[in-house]
Amino acid sequence: MIVFVLWLILSYIHSTLVSTFFRHQTFYEDPRYILFIHMVINDAIQLTVTVTLFVSSYIFYKINVSFCCLLILVAVFTTRNTPVNLASMAIERYIAICKPLRHSQICTVRKTYMVIGVIWFLCAAPDITDLFVTLATESLSFFHGSVLCLRQNVFKDPILALKRQAFDIIYFSFVFLTLIFTYFRILFAARAAATEKMSAQRARNTILLHGLQLSMCLLSYISPSVELVLHLIFPGRIREIRFANYLIVYILPRFLSPIIYGVRDKKFRKYFKMNLLSNRCREKLKKVTPQH
């Protein structure tokens, strides 16, 4: 129930952010906000799928293997999308602060959508091969059976686990280096420039928050090992360990996206409040309007 209630709260926040974005043309003509709302939608999908997996493991314990494959692949794609999207947002801020005269030429709406397409391709391609390998090595009856829906129970080939680790290291190294590079370039630009220091400081703080978000994303890759160690220490507390692990690794990081832009960003905060007020006014009007 706690997980479900938190999912409802986050879903409401995400849906309000998305509706705010699409109601105001100023946002979907700005690459910065396009990348942000892509991350919000991605997080909403990821959260919905992982909540489905988490709750189904408690209610049904085992589910159909084919359905499990679909859920796991979507969860993996969206989990991997987040850090790469963070890197793209950091690069956009770097161009806006360090190369302001070229920003409108480099960061166009069309190029932003192309970047989003590339993000999905890069994040999906390595794990699609897991499905092909499993289709080639497992019998048809395996996909008609039921299993506790964990990645290692479906994609069982040891080589796939090594491949995943290698790709995880590559992706997160790229994102980490990108955040470090953009942070220090913006820092040096702020020191050199006599103007726009506040803008550079906000961009720097945003990238620091991206770094915090990235570190929390990294937890999803070490959490299986941590869970295993905790299970050995507390053998009778596996459900409690899984519950705490899920809250910290999957729920908590999803609260950061609304904070970074929905609260900190003045422009988005203004329209976000307007959207909330208009929603409340409509609800009050529905209550006051007599029913015929």
C-alpha cells in the first residue's frame, strides 16, 4: 500500500508537470524543457513498470515469462535512459552558458528530438540482444511458463550478465565524465565573465543536482549485490530488505526531477503554479455547478 500510494503521488506530480509543459507553447519550443519533460515521461513509465513488478511479486509471486520479459526490458530501457538524458541536459546548459551565441543554432527543437531518438536507440540496443540470445537458447515452453520476475531468472546466460556490467560501466563513465566536464567549464566561464554570473551559478547548481541524481541512479546497479549481502546478514528479513531497497533505489530518485525544474526553475514554477490553480478552480466549479 505504501508503494502504491507513493506511486499515485508521483504520478500526479508527473502528470501535472507534463500538462504544464503541453499547455504552454514557450516550453515545447525550448530544447531545455523538451529534454526535461522527456525525462519526466521516462521516469513515469519506469516507475509504473517497476511498481507493477514489485507489487506482482508480492501478490502473484510468479508471472508469465513472456509478460515478464516485456516488463523487464521496458524497465531496463527507461532506467538506462535517465543518466544519458541527464548528460544531454548538462551539455545543453554548457552550450547555453559557454557558447551563448551559437546556442540557438546548435540546440534546435529538431536536433533535440533527434537526440532523444538516439538516447532510446543507445539504451535499448544492448538489451534487445539479451532477448534474442534468450529466444535462441531457451525452448518455447520456457516462455509459456511462470517465473519470479527477476532479470537473472529470465535472461540466465552468464555472458549476458558480463555484457550488462560492461555496458553499465561505459554508460555511467560517459555520463559522469560529461557532468564533470560541463560543471568545471561552466565554473570557469562564470569566473571569467563579469555578467550572467547568476545564470552560470544556477546552471552549475543544476548540474550538481544532476550529479546527485546520477549517484542515486547508480544504486540500481549495485542494489542486487547489497540486497544479497543484507539477505545473508538478515536471512529472515528478505521482504523488508526488498521493500527498503525499492524505496531508496527507485522511488526516492523520482522525487528529484520535479525539484530540479518544477520548483527551482522560476519560469517553469510560474506556469506550474498557474496550472495547479486552474485545476483547483475547475474542481471547485464542478462542485458548485448544480447537477441536472
